[in-house]
Amino acid sequence: MNYENITSSTFNGITTIKIDRPKKLNALNKATIEELHNAFNDANNSKDTKVIILTGSGEKAFVAGADISEFADFSVEEGGKLAAQGQNLLFNFVENLSTPVIAAVNGFALGGGLELAMACHFRVASNNAKMGLPETSLGVIPGYGGTQRLPQLVGKGRAMEMIMTAGMIDAAQALHYGLVNHVTEQDELIEFCEKIANKIMRNSSVAIAEAIRAINANYKDGINGYDVEIEAFGNCFGTEDFTEGTTAFLEKRKAEFTGK
Ligand code: COA
């Protein structure tokens, strides 16, 4: 599919989706959010994609936030709609994909940019990355899940401080907070993420999909994560990958998973 604001390419099981508006520091306008939804949906449904890496174009930014020029004159209703549509189409959508999504945070990840990185399953940052939720400096609050996912990842007190001060933290601080799992040199970021992706790809994709579902259940209101885990655990016993994985172990050979 041809996109105007992003690129998507697949090689050796990894689909790399790149937000490609470098002159606007990859800010998320409506069209970009729609294109990202389509690219994630296609990758998640493709048998060629085992892991998705999301990154930003250029050396400066992952995503510098929602496109402020698009919502500066919005009403109360339009503001609420903007958040609801974005959450449905992109942020919740990415979080609930059955294909692992790694955010490769290659520079500024601000506002909607950090919220998008947080919606991914985990994050790796280059050492030039800067992260923050500056919305209160614009007279608004994070609307793409930031008030929920930031406390989940870094704890309530740190999230409160970051949102109230609207400040940025650097990659080392983000690592210390547990907001990112690893920090790399700038030019090694994608290669590092690909190495993790290759480790993931050795394992059963159908089991990984069940694991994502069970882990996410912990963060959903009204759902008992332990019950979801029990059901997901049971489901694995009906898969070819389970038979293959356990048989390969007992036969002392490497498992050849089919993802079925
Ligand atoms: N929405 C729309 N445009 C944005 C943007 C955003 N969130 N972030 C950056 N841009 C645009 C700038 O307007 C500028 O466009 P122009 O060249 O047409 O004027 C271009 O991207 C480059 O940004 P600039 O501010 O000149 O770069 P900088 O290096 O001086 O500063 C930042 C970088 C990230 C500190 C600064 O761009 C910034 O604060 N951006 C907004 C961050 C934010 O508040 N995000 C949350 C939105 S809810």
C-alpha cells in the first residue's frame, strides 16, 4: 500500500513502520494516524510479519506529539472526539495487536509520541531520545492514554510529576524509570531492536499472542487477569506449536514453530 506520511517495509519477518514527516518532527496528524492504523492492521494480518518495529524518520524525532495545528481551534466536543478516535484507531489498537510491537524511540517522543511509544508492547531508546508529556503546557492533558499508561509504566508519583511539570526526561532517566527497556547508540538502535525481534521470532507466535492478551488483561477494568491467563494457558494446549515445542524439548532438538 502507498502511504504519504509513513513507510512500511517487511524483511525476514520484521515489519518496520516509520513515521515519515521529519519536517514536522513526525507529528501525528489525522492522516498519519489513519495510515498507521492501516499499516499496523496489514502487518498484524500478514503471515510474513512476526514482529513490528515502529520508529520515526530522521535523526531528531520519534514523534513530537499530536499535530497541534490541527486541534488548536477545537471545541469541547471536538476535543473529546479527537481523543476517542485516536485511542480507538491507533493507541488501544496497537496495544492489543497479537503481533509484538517494539517502539524504537530515536529522538523526541513527546505528547502523542510518547503515548504511541507507550502503547507499543515495549520500548528501546537511542541515547539522544527525550521523552515527556508536555500537554499541560498547552492547556490540555494527555488524551491518547498517557494519564493511564505512564503511571502503569513508571509509577503514579513519577507520572504525576512528569505530567504536572510538562518536562522532558532523557534516555538515561527513562531507563532508570523503566519507561524504556534499553538505551543504545543512535546508529545502533534499529539493529538492536532487530536482534530482540529475532529472539522473539524463535518462539511460538501463537503462544506470544496469548501472552500479550493475558498481560494486557491486568490493565483492563472489570477483567480478572488470572482468569484470562488460565483460559489463554489452556488454549495453548490445543495448538500445533505446543505439541512441537514440548516434543522438540523431549527429543532434545530445536523446535520448528509454525505459529498454528
Ligand atoms: N505539532 C505540529 N507541529 C510540530 C509539532 C507538533 N506537536 N512539533 C514540532 N512541530 C513542527 C514545528 O512547528 C516546526 O514546523 P515549522 O518548521 O513549519 O515551523 C517543525 O516541526 C520543527 O520544530 P521546531 O519547534 O522548529 O524544532 P525545535 O528543535 O526548535 O524544537 C521541540 C523541538 C520538539 C522541542 C518542539 O518542536 C516542540 O516543543 N514541539 C511540540 C511538542 C509538544 O508540545 N507536543 C505535544 C503536543 S500535544
